[in-house]
Amino acid sequence: MSGTALLQASGVSKRFGGVTAVDTVDFSLAEGELRCLIGPNGAGKSTFFKLLTGQLAPSTGTIKFRGHDVTHAKTHEIARLGVGIKTQIPNVFNGLIVRENLYVSAIRINKPARARAIVDEVLARLALTDIADRLVGVLAHGQRQWVEIGAVLAQEPDLILLDEPAAGMTHEEVARTAQLIREINRTKALIVVEHDMQFIRMIAKQVTVFNQGRILVEDNVEHVLANQAVRDVYLGKRAA
Amino acid sequence: MSPLFTGRAGFALVIAAGVIVTIALPLIDGMFGLVQATVFIAMAVLALSLGFIWGFGGIMCFGQSAFFGLGGYAYAIAAIDFGGSSWAVLLAIAVPAAFAAMLGYFMFYGRISDAYMGVITLTVAVILYNVMNSTSGSQYHIGAAELGGFNGMPSVPPINLPGDPSAALSPLQFFILSMILLMAVYTGLRLLLASRFGRVLVAIRENETRAMLLGYDPRFYKLVAFAIGGGIAGLSGCLFTNWGGFISPTAFSLAQSAQIIIFVLLGGIGTLLGPIMGAVAIEYLITLTGTQHRFDANLILGVILLGFVLLVPQGVVPAIAAQLARVIPARRRAGASSQTVTAP
Ligand SMILES: Nc1ncnc2c1ncn2[C@@H]1O[C@H](COP(=O)(O)OP(=O)(O)O)[C@@H](O)[C@H]1O
Ligand SMILES: [Mg+2]
């Protein structure tokens, strides 16, 4: 199993002073896999994503991507290996138009003509064509999330991390996001952090549950949702 | 940013205006006016250097005069030692560019925060000022060129026609050369901003984290932009030294650094045309106030600046562009709207 892993985190911890946000996590993701990461607020999900993308360095443990040790790699180096992320708080180029946000992403490894083609493709796929020439900074939160997802797609990474992609979206948008994620998963591996159980049911196969920085359970979606410990820490708390 | 001055049409308009000034000014202005205009142009090039790194690279540099002074001294020393001016001009660009690259490497790769970057660049200018000030006496020389301490270096040989050191440029020729160089720098920066490098640089200004998450190394882009800005400031120092045949440590002074910042703030940050306009307008005001004696020139200037900063905080060029954009029908601008990156 570990021989074929796309991503392998071993004994990874992150401490902030006295707080241990991520606590000796062992996590493995296969090529082409779609994994959901759930857990109550403050469980350490976003911090774990920051460790995977080099935005934070782990206090202990190692992280490997396709066999490369990326434990202390720089953010841009990890991105170049093929990791893309939509962060929980949108990171977009507010002062640029939608099209330019995607173009800057696509142009890193492509010639201009090819980059423009990718941009048009992604704009159409995410139904952003109508607002392609608008400044991202003036868009609503939901639309900015789509722009960020678009930038990640235009980057053409092999592993995509999505931190709460459905937050603040309408019912239809959530359904569309779920559909998109399944579509992306035909060619790419994904890890999706989400709170919305409805959403998890729509997309999930394998689910990892974080609680207080540790992995509580890791199983297929039916087992996880039926698990009493999960109900106690997560569903009970949110009364969802 | 209004799309009015962006795109090809806007660029053509700016260059056409530049060409008209180059041709018309010598016809309507006397020699004195022409010489005055030439120093305005040198200052416009200087303003462009900061307008580029600050407005598009998001790099706070409070000591841009460091590169201006280095360019001026590099030109003076090389012109005295080598006789001809071709190498001197190249060195006036290369020395400050290399110095900026070194300083930039330390700042960007050393993860210096934006606020400290302002302090460090300012300090570097102050140090250079003090160092050059203390080089009085014949023991301080590079080749045949004596540095001259606070008195500076007089009688710097002017730019000559390539290959003929005896054919020094006339004031008219030097004015034309300065205009050509200003337009060349403007054009070069426009092209750079439209290129992949420029677009990534602006993206980094907008959100450094996102740029890194997409695989770009912001340190590299900022370093290159900073070095280019240093080279352009150096070229300005070269023009300035040629203009007066003289360079002194005041080129490194805080007042000089502050003036560059004011050029950019007044003209409009995030544009290239703005800093040029800001430099020319302020230099013109300084000249005007300098010729009357009723009020202190600095006081008048200070009041005007304060007024502008309070009334037109985004700078003059963006404000005018926004006004014009309101007047001109939206239909005519639609084609240019995807050009938000290449501001004037
Ligand atoms: N930069 C930081 N400094 C200090 N504590 C932090 C920092 N980032 C996150 N934390 C703490 O780490 C814990 C996990 O946070 P986070 O990873 O954002 O959780 P989640 O994304 O699962 O809601 C929380 O207790 C949070 O307060
Ligand atoms: Mg989170």
C-alpha cells in the first residue's frame, strides 16, 4: 500500500505554543483517490492542509509526495510537484479580473496560447464565462470560491486539496460542487474538508475523521456515519 | 484602474505625446527652458523606477535615491577614468542594478517584512550619503577620479556621440536623448508588465500566498523587479549628472528619496504615466516657487502636496482616468477591459 501512495504523512504533529493542532497523524492517500476529511471546528484540518502545502512546517514527522520528502519543502516547490489547494479563507488575486486569476495559474508551465485555451476551458466548466472580465475583489464570497477553484484547476495539479469548498454556497451550488468534485476525481486525487453531512454523503467513499488533532476513525462513509464515537464528537456537537 | 490609458491605443497616445514634446519643446522654448526640461525628464525616469517597483511589485523602497546616487557616481567616475561615455552609461545602469540585486537578495530571501524593507532601504541611502560625504581629500579616488566628499565631483565629462569622445552632445541633443530614453524606459516597462513576468509580479503584489500556492517563488520575482528598478534609477542618476556636469552626496539625501515618493504618490501609484506626470509637475512647481521670493518655496510645495494627498488620495492620473471613463461611453472601452494588468 505504501509503495503506491501518492501522499504519505507519518507521525506528523504541529504545535502552536501549548496547543497541539495536529497530533502524530499517519495519513496515506492512493493515486486517484477521493478522500473526505471531517471533524469539528478546531480539529486541525486546515492546519493539516497547511503542513501538506508547506505553509507551515511540521514540529515532528515526515511528509512524502510521490516518494519526494516534502516535509520542509517550500510552498512553491510543493505546488510545482503537482499539489493544488483551495484554502478555507479564499486566497485570490482581488485586484485582477477573473480571467487573469486563472491565466496566472495556467501560464506557469504553459505557453500563452495553451494557457488561454486552458483558461477558457475552466471558465466554461465552472460557468464563470459571464463574469470573466470582472474584478475578483468585487465578487460575492461564493463566486470568489469558484474563482479559486478555477485557479487550482488551471494549475492542472495531480492532487487537489479543497478546504470547505461548499461553505456559504446555496443548495444548488452545493450540488454542483459535488458533481464537479466527482468529475475532477476521474483524473485527479482529492482531499476534501467539509462540514456539510449532506455534501459528504454525495461525494464520499473513504472518510477520515479528525478530532483534537488526531485521527479518530478512518473508514468508508457508511461506517463512519454510523460510528458512535463520531456521532459523539462531531454530529452531537453540531446537532446536524 | 480605468482602461482608458491601457491597451494599445493608450500606449500609442502616450508615445505620440512624447514625440510631440520632443519635437515641439525645442521650437517654442529657449535654451534655458530646454535645459530645465531636461532635468524634469531625468526626474521622470527616477519616478518611473519607484513607480514600477512600488506600484507593480508592491515593494516599499524609501531609499530609491541610493540607486540614483550610485548611478550618478558610477557615471562620473567611469567618464573621468575611461574618457568616452558609452561604458560610463552602461556602468551607471549596471552598478546600481547589481547593488539593488544584492540588497534585494538580503531583503527578500531573508524574509524581511515590508515595514522593515522601508527602513532598511532608507538606512542604506543614509549610509551611502554619509560615506560619500566623508571622501574629501585626494586620497579618496578611483583611478583619476577624485570623489570630492561633500563638495562632490565637478567637471564630469558629458555624454558624447558613440566612438568620438570629442563630440559632446549639445543641450538640444541631450534633451532629445533624454526624451528618447524616457520613452524607451516607459515602453520597456509596459512590455515587461504585459509579459508573463510582469503579470506574475502583479499577481504576487495582489496575493503572495496564492502565488506561492500556484508554484511561483515571490522572492525571485521581487528581486528581479527591484534590480530593474535600481538600474532605471541609475540611468536617471546618469542623466542628472550629465545635466549639471556634477554629482554630490545630496543625490543620496533623504530629501531626494522623499521627493521620489511624492512624485509617485501625487501622480498615482499603480500606473506608469502617473509618476512621470508627478515628477514633471512637482519639478515645475519647484522651479516656479524658486523664482519668487515672497514665500518660502518649501512651504508652498508642502501646502500643495498636502492638499493633493487629502483631496486626490489615489493620485492625479488614476483620478483623471476615472473621470474620463465616466464621460466616454462604456461601449468603446469594452474591448480594453481585460487589460487591467497593464496600467498606463
Ligand atoms: N497560526 C496559529 N497559531 C496558533 N494556533 C493556531 C494557529 N492556527 C490554528 N491554530 C489552532 O489550531 C487548532 C486547529 O485549527 P484548524 O486547523 O484551523 O482547525 P479546523 O480547520 O479543523 O477547524 C485550533 O485550536 C486553532 O486555534
Ligand atoms: Mg478549517
